Amino acid sequence: MAQPAPDLKIPSSTTTVSVRIIDTTSRISGIPLAPFVTPEIKGFTELDIPAFSFLIEHPSNRKLLFDLGVRKDKENLAPKIKDRLETGGWKVETRQGVREQLEANGVKGSEVEGIVWSHWHWDHTGDPSTFDSSTALIVGPGFKDAFTPGYPAKQDSPIRESDYEGRELREIAFNQGLKIGRFNAFDYFGDGSFYLLDSPGHAIGHMCGLARVTANNFIFMGGDSCHHGGELRPSKYLPLPSSISPNPLHPSSSAPCPGSLFEPLYRDDDGTKPFYAIARLPDGKGVAHDEDEAEETIGKVIEADANDEVLVVMAHDDSLLDVVDFFPKYANDFKHKGWVEKGRWLFLKDFKGAVKE
């Protein structure tokens, strides 16, 4: 028996924002999965993923971006990161910068008041220098101490000075005494329309976003709080259904997929734990900065994910590529279009090599 979804206790508000999900045209492949999650599931060992950004538009015409994907000129990444990509043998491609996409579709880049970095990793930071100096760069707690100055002032920095030079570098302090679910929250516009959520673990200063798109419907911008739907589901709130539709193993089929196919992959007997947990590798070889904090953050995300009124979009969730409408279209009507239900179990496609049909 599934437990009811937790009440996130989101303060009521009549002010909403418009959200457009941007497929940044970034594609990243060849990254081993093992440093991210455990246990290993047969047939799924590498990530081949997009990178999403979000345009948030307030009714006052204020605009924010949440993440930027990979910069188009990846040869200009900080040398520390460029070397890591080359030695890792990862394939990275970006066809169009986020500002290019905005302006090709009638949104002036000069109107963006701030770029929120969910965190400092290269596949989220894009190239803020392509935006006007009036556009602030907004980061999470601990960022300035850990990462400034950037390259070249500090040769081994993972970010560049040009990312923040000449613009406001604003570090969020979660000191409003506000909670959304179990997240410490920051009410960005001061009217309940968009919150930043303190979500440490994966990286220093990691933040998520929560946008109110109708009075009671929300889009959760997850950054890298998790890297695969199998870290969120099943849960005690969302047990694996006996019949799964749309069929994740055969998308063109109208026949549902039996949930029992995936029972051998459970981490517990009753199927109320997600398929994956955070990888804990020796010698700091795992991806998470702090595995305990990362697991705690995922637990908080699971509570948001259990609500049908919340569309959870992780930055690299390739299972949503054929579900959601991307920029320049809007995502505010996700509830009416059934995106939560359509996308919830599609990540199971990645386990095709591990099940017997």
C-alpha cells in the first residue's frame, strides 16, 4: 500500500511564473555510470544525456535562467576541466548557445536579470560572458570561498574569471527561515512564485529551483540532485505499478509493460526503495562531493516527486526528451498534458538488458 505523498507545505500565492524548458543542444556521451550510482544493472553502464536549462519569466517581465548546459566553445573551458574531458574520452557536443536560442525565438538576452547556476560543474555553467554585464550570476552557499578567483588568476580553478567578471556574483544565503518540504528555501521574487532550494551533496553550493506555474502546480528544477529516475523511484509513495503505460521497453506498443519484469532489480523485498543509491567509492572516486548529504537531498526530492502536481525535471533526464515541449513552447500546462504520468516510469527503458521479457 502506497503512502500518501507528503505535504510540502508550500505557502499559497496567486502569483505565478511562466517556465520554458530549454534543450540546450548539449549532448554528452561515454561517461561511466559507476561513479554515480550503485548497484550496477546489466546492460546500462554509460550515460548518453542531454542538458536542460530553464527560462523563468515573472509577470513583471523580470527573467531568470536556471543553468546553461555546456558552453558551445568547449575548447575555452577552464584547462582543468578541458583536460578532464580529454582524458576521460567523453564525447561532448553543443550546437547552439542558450543566448543564441533565446534571441532566435524573440527573447532578448539583455532582459535576463540573472543566471542561476544549480552548481559549478561544466555541464551546467555554459558561458555567462555571452550575456550583458547587467545579468547577475547567482550561486549557492560556499561557492565564493571554494571557487573564486577563477582561471587564469587561479590556474587550477574549474571555472573562468570571465564567468563572473564585470557582473554581480550573488551568493544565496538561505536565511529567510523558509521551508519547502524539508528543503531550506529562498523566495527569489518575494511573492511565492519561484523558490531556490538548498540541496547540497552532489557539489558545493548545489541548488534546485521550484517554480509555481499555476496556483497549485509546480515545476521542480533538479539540477544534479540526482542523475537517473532510478534514484527516485520506486518509493514508499510511488511503488512500481503492476502495469506500466506508456510501455518503457516498447514505446510504439499500445500494450502496457508488466511491472513484475523489474522485481528482480529491487534493492529491497517490497519494492519501496529506488533501484539506485548514491555510489560510495573509495579514494574519492565517486561523483558526489558528500555522499551522506547527497542521499539526504535525494530523500527530499523523492517527497516532491511523489506529488502529481509537481513536474520533476532533472538536468540530464533523457527519458523526458519525447514527453515535454521544449523552448520556445511553454511548460505551464504540464498537468493538463499529463507529462508527470507519461514520464514517470520511462527511465525503465535503460534496464531493458537486465529483464527477461
